[in-house]
Amino acid sequence: MITGKQRAFLRKLGHDMQPVFQIGKDGLTDTVAAAVDEALEKRELVKIAILENAMLDTRGTCDELAKRLGAEPVQAIGGRFVLYRRSGTEKNRKIELPRK
């Protein structure tokens, strides 16, 4: 569980990021979840866009994907959301969160 201070730090990092994935009309598939899982392991922080034709709720999709992947939802605004998960391998750790 991350603190409000850490979440604010991650929101700042994610602000200028471009979405790495887009969720389309097929919705949140296992393939999308697996790809996001792999990206989280390598990057720790990812931004995802939900296309208009997907007809999905951004917050609900963010929370569902975070739960499936053991990630933290950082922010969900409009059709985009940001997820964070600390990498399991030392060499992939790029983000140092502020102390609690």
C-alpha cells in the first residue's frame, strides 16, 4: 500500500508519460493483462488509455487491472489511468519512492 505522498510523487512522474497500451472494443482481455504485467515488471509505472469504442469505466477498469496484477492504481482521469508496481528484480528498479 502506498501513501498519499508516494501517490502524488507517482502522479507527477506519470503526468508527461505517453500511454503504453490502449484498451479497445474487446475490453480488458487476458492478453492485455499479460502485456501490462510484463511492462510493469520492466518499467514499474505505466499509463494506459481506454479508447472511446471500448465503453468501459476508467476507474473500474483501473481497479480491476490493478487487482489482477497486484499493482497500485495511481490515477484515473478521463480515458487514461496510471498503474505502479515495484519490480521484482533489482536491475529493473528505476523508481525510488519517498519515505512514508
